[in-house]
Amino acid sequence: MLLTAVFSALSNAAALLARNQGVLIGISQLISIPLMFGSSALMDTSLSADWVSRVAASNPFEWAVIAGRGAMQDSPDWATVGGHLGLLSGLVAVMAWVATGAFRAYQRST
């Protein structure tokens, strides 16, 4: 849910600023696909180049994957799960602030 909230806020901000559906689709695909492939959602990052693991550490998709997998283990490490959910929550707050700013800019321009 938190990852969806991040991308919803990003999509709202892009749509309000660009006012063009094609731009919105392009931006969302340009951001979401590389983030998904740069996480361990599809392949364990330890099998990739070292730089992929370093990039994945700051990837919101990776935070969601780690939190989800961690919570589903037999004996979850709740500190790790909570830490990654906290990172996602912080990103939600930042993106909500960005989307709100985009809405204010849209209001001023109409």
C-alpha cells in the first residue's frame, strides 16, 4: 500500500504539471520499470553486479520487497520490516508534499 501511495502521489504531481496523458504514461513507465528490475522482486540482487546491490539499497521497490518477504518468514525480524516500512512511510510523506505542491501550482495557473 505504501509503495502504491508513493507512485499515486508521483502520478498526480506529473499529471497536474504536464497536463498531458502521454507524458504521464511515459514518466510512470520510465520510473517504475527500472526500479522494479533494479530490485530483488524478480531476481536476487546478490546474483547481479555489485553496483546493482548498492543501487537496490536505495530503491523503494526493494524496501517493499524486503518488508514483505521479511514479514512472511517463520520468525520475522520485525526491526528490519519496520525499518523498511518506515523508509516507505517517509517517502510517502515526501511525495504527498510534492503532489500537494503540484496541486497548488496547478491552482495558481488556472
